[in-house]
Amino acid sequence: MVNIENNMAAASYKMGQYQQAIAIYKTIYSQKVFTSQIFLNLGLAYKAMGNYQQALNWFHQVNTTTLPRVFNELAHTHLLLQHPDSTGYYLQRFAQSTSPNKAPANSMYTGMYYLYRGDWLIYQQQYEAALQSLQQAIIVFSGHFNDHNVRANPVQFTGNFTSYRLFDALFKKAATFDTLYKATHNETYLQAALQTYTSAIALLRFIEKSYDTDEAKLFLKNNNQQVYQNAVTVCLQLHALHPYKGYAQQAFVMAERNKASVMYSGIIQKGFRKLPGIDPALVQQERNIKYNLARLSIRSDQTQDSAALVSLANEKAGYEIQLAQVQHALEQNSLYYQLKYRETYPRPDSLQQYLGRQQAVISFYATGNTLNVFVITRSGFQQAGIDSFASMQPAITHWLTALQNSENGRRFKGAPWGQQLYRQLVKPLQALTGGATEWIIIPDNILYYLPFESLPAEAGAHSKTLLETTEISYQFSSRFIVAQAARKQHANTSLQTLAFAPFAQAGKRFPHPEYTFMQQLPASAQEIADLPGLSFTNQQATKEQFLQRLQQYPVVHLATHAIADTGNSAASFIAFYPQTQQPTQDALYLEELYGLNMEGTQLIIISACETGHGQLVNSEGVLSLTRGFAYAGCASMVNSLWKADDEATAAILHQFHIYLQRGYTKSKALRQAKLDYLHSNALYKTPNYWAHLILTGDNQPLVQVVTWYRWLLVIGAVVAVLLGIVYVKRRKKST
């Protein structure tokens, strides 16, 4: 029992739930079983919380004869308390205790000794000695790498190593090289830092891909952004020294490696599951397990009873074990394994072939107070740093607050912030893009929430907005541009749309513990009126109908309510007509979307409120319903960033469908629909009425329009063939 509870506490510790881990440890150490191990674990938990004195109290109760590794933890805790003499003393005690009977030379604890010793030497500014110690830690943790040269790094990774400790050692080694460069300005240290950061990132990507659940991957990612930011910074320092050696391009690749990596891997791996030799039954089993896990998560969020929560947690744990077993079985296919762990990233020059003459890809990456901007056009690549990002962020927050207030009769109050953002953000972008009129924006940080088309395009109180000068769409990362260019698009002569408006006629009570009533959306019926295809309104617009017919239409339009939970993204959902009065049957939750197959869906329009809102995860993006549809395989999404005016939304989206039918690209169709709204007789035309709708994903037109000159070419070709036939026949007769 103690062993099992100890493992439960260790799991809580790994998840950062230190108080929960401590509570479990304190309930079991009185059993007098494995007491030294429990004391050590309690000390580790208190150390992780920053309560170093309490950690020392528990560490001192450990039997050092049976667990000499506690000397390492005593040393590290004293270092955190800035007691270097005590640190050196306990490190020496561990070194003296090492023997074949106590701590084998290549054990993890020996690796921890070298890692902490490296920290101690760095504290004392003995950087060269610290590098030697960290290199020794890397050798121990890697298990197969044995190069004592501090400038050498492991490049190939398998599952047989102490992965996260190895990452720690590589990261600290890279940072030490970086520190040495700042102290000496010796460029070789900067080069060594970049090489080591590259190795650390490769390892981090391997760890991320080896995790079974997206929850674990996101947890890993959210806690390891500094290595990417440091690597990009070092690349750009080298670019300043050598502008023509490709370091700016390398910085772009480094940043893009981190963008939406969890989502991209999930989508790509779905394609790998179609490889020859992959058992379809395994793939279906994996999909079923993920669906069941999603349903259990939803039930857990809505359950207060402690006994029921324990039961659900046990059931979820069982499914997670099954998921790991299924994914291990899939990896037995060698081709699948190679493709899963393969790393490919588009460079700026390889992206240029996918761009039109007026297009520019604008990718942002924030490092400290600098907002790095990478701009790719068909003819070139540019990089620049905007050093006022800290002062820009409050302006963005104020601008977003103004946008999200669309009460009739209220004056739009964003003008001062708009002019600041024009000077700091828009004007530099206009210069970098060189007159390109079609922008594909890959955001980062707070920019994920910002609709760029709402910003001023020029200085002045009555300036035009970017909507009036520029066609704008958004992407999760540059890899999606390449993947979607390779995706086979079905040529449509007209669009067939699956549409839902469950609350067009009246508001309804809804089976949710917090959101108990869904207001009427009177304009939603008008929004989907006369669309070719199949439409469901009011009591017909159920979740069951949505799931049954989802794969039959290239376009899906949802005019309904949605709830975005920024604290718990898994609780975000889209509301359908409450037919069953059961939350899991009448609402479509974010985690359910991950298990859907929407590879045949070319566009989903979600005019529900806040479908682009959610928890922000570093460089992964917003964990929103929009992301969920992309994860399910949908090529592109139009979503709403905030709760906007119902009538304005309906008017814009009605025109959007008209322009899609005419063969416009998706971004051009959405822009033109918004411009029509601006030029209409609508009473309120400020950006808070139209800027909430944005397009993310593939931008190709959905309808192939055969224009008159194409018909002329076809007719000309037919005539030429007929004349050729007549000519041949006449020659035969003459002979």
C-alpha cells in the first residue's frame, strides 16, 4: 500500500502538484516503511515549492548510508539558499560515499552530482570547470554518448536515457557558453552555445513525441520555452555578426519548430496511420480510447461527488494505460516509427514557392522585451526586432478591451491605443512586407488574440484600417502552409453547406451546471438562410445530427452559442439544441473534437461567441475550439474572437457565402464581406462590430469558376482538334 501511495505522490510531484504530494507523503511516513525514501521525497517536494529550510529539515532525517544521494539534494538546496561552502561540503560527501556497493559510477545519482556540481561552479563563475562537470553529467544521462569534449553534443536520441535530466544538463551547458561569450566576446562560445541549444531542442522534441497524451505534451511545452527563446536570441546575435551566413533563417526555423508542434504532430500522425502494415483495428481502438478519455474528462469536470471522481479517475487511468499500449503497438511498424520521430521544417526559401506575388508570410516570435518579426515574400526574406514589446502589450490589451465592447450607442474608445499600435507594429510591418497586400500572419504571445485587420493602416484620427488596405489570414505555423499546399482539394462547381442554428426561435434552458440558459439568437436563422445544402434550426439542430452528417459536406456553418473556458480549456464547448438535457449529449466539447475525422471538411464557420478564445499555451497557441477543429483535420476555420453583435455577424457571413460561391479565396471573400458591411447602411461600423471574425488555415478558393477566357481556350482546343481530323481525312482521300 505504501509503495502504491508513494507512486501516486510521485505522479502528483511530476505534475507540479506539490502540496498534494506532500499530503500523501505525510499520511504514509508514519507506517515506518521506506521512511528514508519518504523523507527524501518530502524534501524534494518542499524544495520544488521554494521552501528550502523545510526541505533541509526532511533531508537531514534521511539515512545517508542507505541513500547517499541525499547529499546531492542537500548540496543543491544550500546552493539555492546561496550557501556555496555548504554546497561544496555536501558534494564532497557524496563523492566520498560513491562505491560499487552504494552508487555505481554511471548511476543517475552520479549524473545528478555532476549536474549540481556544474551549478555550484557556475555560481562561483568557474565556467570552464562547470562545462567539464556538465559534460560529464551529459555522458552519464545519455547512456550511449561518451565524448568528453565540452563542445561535443549528442545528436541521436532513443528511449534509453534519463531524458529530462539530460535536457537540464544540455540547457545549462548552452547557457554557460552564452555567459562566457558575454564575458569574453569570443565568438566560438556563441557558436558552441547555438550547437548545444540545438541538441537540447532536438531532445525536447523527441521527448514531446514520445509522450502518449496531448495533456502531457502541453505540460512539457509550457515549462520549456526558455531554451527556444535563448536559441533564437543566439542565432540573431550571430546574424548581427555575420548578416549573410543564414543565421536569421536559422532563427526562423528554430522559432517555427516550436509553433503549434503538438497539434501538427497529432494531425500528421493521423496520416501515418494509413500506412501499409498498420492494423486498422489498432487505429480504430486508439480513436475509441481517445474519445472515451474525452468523455471521462468532461464528466469529471461536471462532478462534485468525491467517490464518483475517484471512480472516474480510475477509469481514466485504465484507458491511459490502454492508449500507451496501443501506441507502442503502432510503433512496432518501423516506417511509422521513422516518420513519427522524423523532424522536417520549412526554411524561408522553401516557403517562397507557395506564395503569390502579393503575399507575405509574417511570423512573430517573442523573446523577452523583443518581438522578432520574420517576413517571407516570393522574392525575399527579412528579419527585424521590435524592441518595445513590453510597452506594446498594454496597448494591445486596451485595444482588445475596446473591441470587445459592442453595445449599441457606445462610442468606440480604442483610438489612442490604435495609433500607438500603428507606430510600433503596423508601420514596421508595412515597411518589411514591401507593399504586399496579402498577409498570412503566424502570431505569438498576446498577438494570438489580436485581429490585425482592425488596426489603423495609417496615422491620423480618421485613418483607414488594415481591412481596407490588406487581405489578412492566419496560420498556426509555417509547416501548415506546406502541408495544406500538398493537400488534395476537391474541385467544386458549387458549395454544399451543413448549417445549424439551434437557438434561432427562442432561448432555452441548458443542461450545464454554470451556463444554465442559452439566449435566443434571432439573426442566426437569417445567417444560414438560403444556403445550398442542408440546414437545421431550433429543435432539429442537435449534436446527434451534427455528428451523423459531418463528413458529408465540404462546408459546415454553426450559428450558435459557445463557451470558452480560459482556466480549463477542456470545459470549452459548442451548444446544440438541448434535446436530451444531458451535457455530454447536447454540447460538443473541445476534447471531443480531437477524436473527430474532419479531413473532408474544407471550411468550418463558427459564428458562436468566443470560439477563438481559450487558454494560451506558449507557442502552441490558444487552446480554443478553433484549434480543436483544425486538430480534427478541417482545412480552415472562420471563428469569432469575442461576443459580437448578432445582426452584424449575420450580415457579414451571409455575404461571405456569396463571395465563396463566386470562387473568391476564403480571405478575400471574408474581407469583401466586411467591406460590404462597412459600405452598407448599418448604423454601427466601428471595428468591434466586424473584426471579431477571422480566417485561420488554408486560403484556397472552394469553388472552381470557369471564366470566359477559359471557355474560349477549351473551345479553341476543340476546334483545333476537329480541324486536324478533317485535314487528315482529306489527305487520306487525296492519296
